[in-house]
Amino acid sequence: MSNAVSTSRLSTEQFHAAVHEVAHSIAVFDCDGTLWSGDAGSGFMKWSIETGLISREATDWIDRRYRGYLRGEVSELAICGEMVQLYQGLREDEMRRAASDFFSAQIERNIFPEMRQLIADLHSRGVDIWAVSSTNDWVIEEGVTRFGIPANRVLSARVEIRNGLVTDKLLDVPTDEGKVASLAGAGINAPDAVFGNSVHDAAMLSIARRAFPVNPSPALLERATFEGWPVYYPASVSPA
């Protein structure tokens, strides 16, 4: 298996060339681990607790649920939704400010410059760029402004906003097959290129003309080896 993985690993030059060969109309990107290192979803949850953005009651509830998730007792779909419902009762404008502060302080320095350049090149060629993530919309919409991706091209975990207040009514939680469903809801069924780092992106990668695992997790690396998908590692996370 190690030889197969090694021979299917792309350099930055090869990666960008391969993308430009196929990405003529639509390209779809996961965000956490793909456009930047780290998990902005769980990071924002922890930051919200540390800064006192959420109440002690909400903190205790999400702490129990997240511990259950780490033990395998709470599903990926459930925890991603609950990490947005966590903020019910807060004002949306407050969430936007918090997301901006968090991203600037915790995530912006982790952006992969190779991915920022790739997306800039795709924009210049007229490619329609979409971001799909199970992290909340406030953080993702804030983060992808660094890539020139507008909010109307973001599909992310979100709840209904009513009278300016966050509710607990889930509208979407794109993860696993849910990412494919969210794209289909936007009229995208066969994108030219899809980029993701996690096994939770595998379903979305499978519908692309060309799949590009970026900084793949062990589970996605195994899937990529089976599927024959070439993998790419930005310099800051490239394994020895």
C-alpha cells in the first residue's frame, strides 16, 4: 500500500496543472483541513466557551455531547448540527462579529497559500467556486472571504434566524452524503473538481469528474488508494 500512496502523490506544480486540466466550470472545496489546517468547527466551539460567548448551561451541555462524540456515542451529523444549535438565543450580528474575531485570531494563519493561489487562478479563469462544510455558516462565510468566495456560494451547517436571533431549527448540516444532497439542492450534480481532506468528504469527491484529496486523513488516504485518486499535501502539512 505504501508504494501505491507514494506514486499517487502530487507536487504543487502537478496538482495545479491537474486541476486546471479539468476545472472549467465548477469546483467544490471542503474547508477545514482542505483550505486551512485544523478544525474551525470544534475550534470555534472551544473559543466560544473560553471567551464566555455561551452560557455555563450551554457549555455543560455541549461538553457532554462532544465527549460522547469522541467516544463514538454521538454521530458526526448530530454533533455538527448541535455545534450550531448551541448558539440559540444569541443575535446573528453578535455571531458574525465573534466569527470574524475567532477566524482572524485562530485560523487565518493556518490558511494554505497553495490553495489560496489555486482558487485565485480558478477565479481568473471564470470557474464557479463553491465551499461546502459541516462547520457553521458564520465561521465558514467569514473564512472563505479570504478566497474571494461569496456567501451565496457557501453550503454549510446553519440554523434558522428569526427576528435577528439564532434559533435551534436546523436548515442544513452538510456532511458525508449530506454534502452531495446540499450540492444537488444548489443544482450541482457533477462538478468538474472536488477537494476534501476527510472521509466525510468521500461521497462528495465521488461525484466529481476528478477528485482531489488534499491533506487527507488516514481514512481518506485509504479510500484514495482504493479509488486511485491522487493526493496532495500543502507544504506546511507535508509528511516526511
